Amino acid sequence: MLAVNIATSLTVDETIMDITPPTVFVGQIYGFTQVIIFPIILNGTHKIHIILMIEM
């Protein structure tokens, strides 16, 4: 839900946003112009990554 709220708040001029369910990636990611990874550490021990993939 966090990603959906962020993505829809960034939408400009009715741009189509493709929101997909969580995915596990192994290896390289191809086909996107830019990939931004936001590492988040929870309670000092657990780490999750929010991945924003931009396709132009």
C-alpha cells in the first residue's frame, strides 16, 4: 500500500502507472531506463528494499 500511495501521488497529467504485486528478483534487471533501490532497516536488524523501476 505504501508504494501505491507514493506512485499515485507522483502521477502527473493522468500518466498510466503500472502497479504490480511484490516480486522476487534474482540476478540482473533489464528493460528499464532507471532502477532506484531504497534500502530500509527495521529495528536495526531486518532490511527490506523498496525498488522503483522506471520505463520510458
